[in-house]
Amino acid sequence: MTACPVYAGPRSGGPARFGMGFGLPSPTVPLPNPNTIFWGGYGGSLAIIDLDARTSFAYVMNRLAGPMWDARGLGLVTAMWGALGAILAVPVLAILKIISDRLRPLKALGHFLEGE
């Protein structure tokens, strides 16, 4: 995907990056993976497609909470990524525990992961 930096006004704090119809990750808009695209709309509607994690998220409200922007969509997408991280963390920690129990230099880590 080709990105082209554009001029950033005083509100955005830095250059924005755009692809073909979507925003791309940048220091101004940090996203969890480099192959994530997004766009938002009036009132806080939001669409995010994470190609690396093979997930997508869309939020459209049926009633505006404020005159211009609503943080509900951002809160929901943050909760989604947090849940995905927790789901992935459990098997990764289990594998790490099994490996650390079997390797002498990592015994202390295995004991720490027991939680006793």
C-alpha cells in the first residue's frame, strides 16, 4: 500500500498519512500494526481494518452524543484490541512456562509464572 504524507495543520500535531481512501498509521495516529487502515466520520463513527491481525471493526451510532465528536467508538475499539491481546497472551504464556520449566537458565522465570 502506498502512502503519501500530507500537510498537517496546527490541530493534528504532525503529518498524516493517507492511502487510497483510508488513513494509515503515523506518529499522529498510532495503530497496533503497520498494515492497519482506518477512517472516521462525523460524530465519531469509525472503521478500522487490521490486515496483520485479520480483524476489522466498525462503529456507527444512531444518535449523536455531542456536536462534533464522540469517544464511544474509540473506547470500543480499544476494548476489542485489549481482549484480543488477552486471548493471545494466555497460550503464549503457557508455552513460555513449559519451556522455562525445562531449561535450567529459565527456572526462575518458570517459578515466577507459577504465581506461588
